[in-house]
Amino acid sequence: MSLRARWGIGAAGLICLAGKLWAPAFAPVLRHFFAPDMLVSLGVCLVFALICSWVLPERAAEAAAAFWLGVVKHRRIVAPVFLAGLLGALLWVNRAILHSFLNSADEHSCYFFAELIRMGKWWVKPHELSEFFNVVHVGNRDGKWFSVYPPGWPLLWALGLQLRAVDWLNPVLSVLSLPLLYGAAKRCFGRAAALGGILLAALSPFFMFTAASYFSHAACLFTMALFLYAFVRWHETKNETAALGWACLAAAACGYGLMTRYLTMAAFALPFLIWHYLPLFLKKKKWQKADGAVVLILSLFVLAILYQNYAVTGKPFKAPNKYDKSWERLGFKGEYSMAEGLLFILLRFFYLMDYSAPLLVVLFMAGMFRKPPQEPALNRLVRYSFFYGSFVYFLYYSWGGNQYGPRYWWESFPFLGIALGDQIGRWWREGHAALRKFLIGALLVSVPAAGWSFYKQGTFLEQQSRERKALYVLAEETLKVPAIVFIHGFLGDLMVIAEEDAVRNSPKLDARILYAHDLGARNPELMRAFPEREYYRGTYDRKVKGAVLERIS
């Protein structure tokens, strides 16, 4: 590490430490995502790592290397203990921080679809007074009440409902993804880089909060991990039968991923499939049984997606989301310009740094600007796979909400960790003592930095979830007979949930407590339609910071 580099790192660290003084000036453009305390955390990390590069003794690098080699050597003991601990931590986050609450309308829409699946239906006929029950991301068109999302995650949710284990689904899927990612990364970058990268990603608050939620991201990550592992095994085997098996597994994982999150899975898998199939179409390689099997299996999954489209919208090439929201699109149009898309990328990087140890994100980006090593093309595809999803969501107009960080990048995040793990290993091997000591400091200080981020974000999310859930908890605990609660206004205070998101019911409308929009003078219409129920108006009182139920006679 040169003196010039040290001066640059020191200056950057001091500037970040003073972030609370100058960052607010950028708030009109960068909003709250350019968080001053994130900059201070980054500054502390930079300065601490720089000091370590000077003051740590030479033997520190030897001790760190010996420790890490010991971890890798005993990985068969370390890995199960780590995965079991992570699963327990994710279940705790789900219950203690997120309060097992569906914070997003996306999650409710998937629950709605899961209930439809249990009924054996793609949609149901809406109630004749459906305007009382309309909710975001549950479409209501042409006499059909339907979820706007594909069936991959709702199918698993339906299974979870049958087993009464919904809270376990995403934590288990997230944890199961990690050994698959390790298995693929090990074959590309070696055991040390793969294990280190997985640990760096999995211990990030960004990873943990979404892994403990009810979004479809964990199911998508599992299919991506399974696809990548099978794809790598397919390309390393010389046995034709084994190649056919791995290829079929890769295709099935990719297909189910497309049925879970079209855009995310397509963005991830397409570079690998193009790399494999382009030489075949250019007749530079001969087709094998495995190649045809992949095309066949993917075609079957695509047909299933088209069938859902047809069943809901009447048109195989019109997705339910487009049917419900005609403005859904990819590309730059209207208010969403390329400049806005570039700003979104910048904001998402800042948001990612705020939900993780920020110096690790900076180190990842620094590594990406270095000349890449000479390596097989497949390894390079894996190395840059974090950017595939980033690019495709650059083309999508939606920000994605503020739940748990830049969640459109969540499935890509473990690949950031894997690439960073390999990059740290290369820096370690190529650098001299000062650089190695800097890396030791960076990794050491990133532990409390991630802990601070977890505490900050966790405190916020716990209060947010508790406030948003308060009305539902109050209704379940106090209303002992069948009732309908007219939700009036926003729920919560710290970050509210809008009434349009809050009216949540199963498609059967048969729960003991139903939730409806407060339509004022029209409310008696619903009361006449359900004469056997009691009626209440539900609000959230920001003064007393609690939910309120008022009986309506």
C-alpha cells in the first residue's frame, strides 16, 4: 500500500467522519438514503483500517491467515453450527423485530394467491361490494379477484399454510441457499474465497431482514442458487448421464425461479444460458441430450406461466400485473428517464451501505474496477453476477419500496459477497504487509459496523412493524364475535401503512374478522350485506401511539 493510497484513504475517512456536517446539503437529491450516520460509520471503518495498516505487528497477518485456514479446514464443523445459528437468528428476527407481520402489500398479495391455490383457483369472483375490499396488488377486473404475481412463491406459501409453518419458509429457504452457493463458488474461486464470501453476505443486516420476511425473494434466491450449482456441476462433469441430470436440475430450478420472480431470475440466468447456447446456435459445438433437455424443461415452465396469464387475463402474453396496472413496463418512458434510473442505482448503493458494513461495499466496488484475473469464462460470469439484477432493475421504473434496504438487489447480494471474498484473497496474496494489515482492520471493524447497522435498522423496523400491526392485534384480542373493521386513515406513525394496503382478507372473506375501507356514507351498504357481524371503525391514534377500535351500531 503506497503512501499516496494511505493519504487518499485517510482523507476519505475524515471527510466521511464529518458527514453530518455536509451530507444534509445533498438531501434534496439523494434523500434519506445518503444517511449521515452511514457516512460516519464508513469514516470510522476507513480510519480504523488505515491505523491498523500502520500499527499492527507483522505477525498479525500470519495469525489471521492461520486462523482463517483453521476455519476452512474445519468447515464441516463450522458450517452446520453457523447455518443452525443463522436459522435461529432469522426466526428471532421474524418474531421479535418484524413481529411476523406482512409489512408490504406484495407479501399480502402472495398470501392471497396461496389461499387461492388452496381453493384450487386462479381467481375468485369479487364480492358485489368489492370496493370495500380492494387492496394494492390484488387485482379486481372483469369479475375476477386475483393476485398480480406468478405462482412460484404462493405455491410454497400454500404448503406452509397447510403445515402451519409459514414463518419458517423464508428463513429455511435462505439458509438452504447458502450451501448451494458455496458449492458453486468453491468450484470457481476455491474454498477459502467461497466460505468467506458466504459469511460476509449472510451476516449482513441487509440479508437477514429480507430473509426473515414474507417476500418472494428468498424463494427466488434458492432457485438461483440451485440453478448455479447444477449449472456449474453440469459443465464440470465428463459423464453424459451425469451431465443430463445436472442440466435437468438447472433447468427446473431456472424455470421455477421464472415462476417466482420473472425479472430477477431471467436477469441472472440469461448470461449463463447465452454463454452456453450461443456456440451451439453458431454451430461451433454439437448439441447434446442435456442441451435439448434444458430447452424442453424451460419451455414447460414458460408454458405454465403463459397458462396462468391466460387463466387470469384471457391473453397468454399479458401478465396479471400488466392486466391490473396498464402502466407496468420496462424501459424509459414518461417520468422515468435514464437519468432517473441512474439516480436510482446511486441511491440503492447508498441504501445498501446503510443496511450493511459500508466499507465492505466500497471494497467490492474497488475490486470491480481492478483488472480482472485470467480465469475461465464461467468463473467470470459468476464474478460479475451481482450486476445482472442491478442492470435489469435499472430498466424498471419502480423503486421497490423501502422495506429492508434495496430489496430488488437482495438475491444478487450473496454474489457481491462471493466476489468480495475472492477479491480479498487476491489482495492478500498479491499485497505486501501493509495491505494485509489494512484488510485485517477492515474486516475487524466491519463486525461492529454491521452490528450498528443491525441495531439501527432493527430498532426502526421493530417499531414500524409493531405500530402497523397494532390494529390487527387489538382486533384479534378484543373482538370475540364475527366482526368487520372499517379501517380509517393510515396505520402506524414511524412509517405508516396506507389504508389502500391495510385492507387485508383472504379471498373467501370468511375470517372471523374482516377488514374494509371506511367509505363513510356507504358503510351501511356493507353492514346490510353482512347483518350477522358487529362493526367497528379502526384507526391509529398518533398521539397515544396506539390502535383504537370504535363500535359502530
